[in-house]
Amino acid sequence: MDKSRTPVAVGQGQVTQPKNAQNPLDPVGLMVQAAQKALDDAGPPALAKAVDEVWVVNIISYSYADAPGRLVKALGLAPKGTMYGALGGNTPVKLFNQAAREIAAGHADCILIAGAEAEASLRRAAKGQITLNWPDPEPPQAMFGDTRNGSTDLEMSYDLFAPAYAYAIFENALAHHLGRTPSEHRRHLGDLMAPISQAAAQNPYSWSPRAYTPEQIVTPTEKNRMVATPYTLRMNPNLNVDMACAVLVCSEKTARSLGVDRGGFVYPLGGAELDNVWYITQRPNLYDSPAMGHCARLALERAGLGLADMDLFDFYSCFPSVIQMARNELGLSPDDPRPLSVTGGLAYFGGPGNNYSLHAIAALMQEIRENRAQHAMATGLGWFNTKHAAIILGKTLPKNEWKTPDDSPLQQSINKIALQPPVEKAEGPFFIEGCTILYRKYGTPPEGIAIGKTQSGKRAIAFMDPVQVPELLEQDLVGQTAKARHDREWGRNFISF
């Protein structure tokens, strides 16, 4: 093991743009600030000249032909290569893992990873509150990673392109699997999310630094409307933010030769990336996440550590179902005292598009630097509980060398459990495996979506009979058998009870 090639994270920078900024920066402008903070955090000015790769997380709120190129030019860097990631909240962790492997293999000496969103400013401009002096948007020239859509055409025709609806279906499937009534599960969700909001309240970079009680999270009000049962607004990610983050990863040799303070070293110890069965309707269960579990276990194994060695976690937290799946897959007890997020979650800290988990890595770096943790785990997730990545960070040198693994046999074993694509026309008995009742706009009647199996055992999707929906709000519909019919005029399945 060549210790001079050991990857080490040496700098991190976060930026939260003021909500009332009169001349707000675009995402690249925010990234420039975050990247400069990361370079300053690392220390030596000469480190900027050592950066030989610049990687940018996919930007949702705005589009540039070459976002990494713009960042490089603004910072005055001269890297050998740049990269722009594909869609997915797994991307920051995946890029961080890849940076560690590239450095360990001798393919790079110093890699800057950055990402940003400025959705809040775009919304203010759309309302006429400010005028943006930003470059004209252009489609990106290239993207790294899996660019497949997260849903099939059939799933999208039943509104399963909306994360809030898909994850609410997972949530109700999970509640039924755990044997909880709807009211019991709501109480559990409040207890789960309240400490995460408290973490956000203590984070100086949070977009909404406010702690909520369990009741304030789960109780629908005018300011906390129901989105899709059982999710209120305060259980949904807040994408309306202006935030940026950057992290700098070097070889130990480069960091030492340039005089980086060793007290700021944080070591990537092990990581992994895997996908679940790609499409929701082809997964055997709607309440679990095999890829998430395998990722976390592989990351721990490669770090030479166990779950008990982790002092802190920052599980990707777009919706409560994801946090619970992570806990369940790892075998963490609901009573485990270790925090599930130090950043504060996408609902409270903020949901800067695909870039949340880079903020999580930065936050965990600080916890480790300030001796509040020896080891920590961060996870990332893309699409609908689809793409997963995990990273272990630590205070001391890794036990094992970073290598490029061949996880294809494990990925193939996950892919093989996929069910056949759902049937488009369903008639007769319909066994419900997951469902939600959703609220589209103020004053409109609620609607319901369900995923289940027909009498033949084949999967299908259906809307609920709109007339019956108001009567079903407090019922546990998962596990019940409804009656399906295919409406030729609408070209959709409907179920009734």
C-alpha cells in the first residue's frame, strides 16, 4: 500500500445566499464562492495550482453548456480534466468515492468537487421581485453517469414521476410492513423528523434553521399542507433554496508537500455505489432497499469497520421513508442514540437539487475535525430509491487501500429479482401493495394512486375511484383487495372498494 497515494479530504466550503439578495449569484457564481472557501480552508495558496480535476454535480435549477469550464475559468485553475455529473442525489457521494479511487490509482493528485442551486432566486425573478443578470441557459454538452429516466412511460402516466407521490407510496407500504396503523405511523414520523429539524436549526448554513416539534411536522395546517398521505409539506424536500458546496480531495503526498495543516485532514475510508431494480413497479417490495443496504455494508467492509464504529450518520433524507429504509437495511434500532443527520435534512437544511450529500460530507468533515466523531457515514440517493452511494469518513489513515471494485456480480444479482413490467389493463381483484392519497392544489378534491397485483399475480397501477377517496383518508389500504377496471376512455385503471 503506497501511503503517499492515500486520498485525503483537505478543504470544504459552503455558501447559503441571502434570501433577500438584490443581485443574486447564479449557480456557477455560488460555486465559485464555495470552491474558494474550500481552497482557503485547505490553506496553502499553491494548492489551487495542484488541482488537476474539477467535477461538478448536475445543476437542476439552471443549465450551462459547460458548467465545470465556467467554474475553472472563474477560479483561474488549469486542470487536466473536468466532468459534469448526471442527475441524481447519489452523485456527490459517487464522485467523492471516484475521486478517492483516482487519487489512490495515481490518475490525479488533487480533485475539486462542487455543486450549487439557485432555485429561490429564479422563483423571485419569476414573480417580478428581482431581475437576474445571468448568462443565457444552454443545454449541457456532456454528462457523466447513468442518464436513464427514473420512470417508465406507464409509471409517468400515473403521476409516478413526482417524487412526493412515489415516496409516499413507499411510506405507506413500509408502515403496513411494520404493522403500524396510519395514526401510529404518523406519530413515528414526527418523532423521526423532529431531531433532524433540530440539527438544521443548529447548522449555520441551513436555509430554514428552525426546530419543529413532532406535532408541528405531522399536523396539516395552512402553512403545512398535506401533499400526499402521510406526508405534509414539512416532510418534503425544500428545493426552493440558493446553496453551494465544494470539497477538495488530494493525495497525502500532495497535501503534505504543499504544507496543508494535518489537523484538517479527513480520510475517505471506504465507499460503494449500487442501483436498486431500476423501475418502481418492477421491485419485489415497495418498502425496502437492497442496494442501499449492500452499499452501506460494502463501504463499512472496505473501511475495515463495523456499524458500531460509526459515531455519526448523515442518511440521505429527501423523504422519511428513505431514512427508515436506511435504518432498517443496516439493522439500526429506532432507539439508537446516534444522529441520523448532522446536516439537517432536505426538508429543513434545504434540498439543493442533487447536491445535498456534498453538504453532508462537508458537515461530517467538520464534525471529525473538531473531534466530535472518529468515524462517520454519509449516503446519497438518486431518482426513486433507485441509485445509491455510501462513503465512510474518518480521522485516521485508512486500513485498506482504495481500489476500483468490480461490483457487477452483486449488481446483477439485484437486477435479477426484477418483476415483469406491469400490465396496462387490470380487471377484477387488485391486491394493494402501496398507495397514497394526494392533494394537487388548494381546494381540489384529493386523488389516490395504488400499486398492486392482479389476480394473476402481475403488477399493475391504478387510480382510486375519486368518489370514494374522501372515505379512505384514515384507512390502511395496503393489504386490502379492491376491484379494478380499465377505463377505455381515459386509458387508465381505476380501483374501487
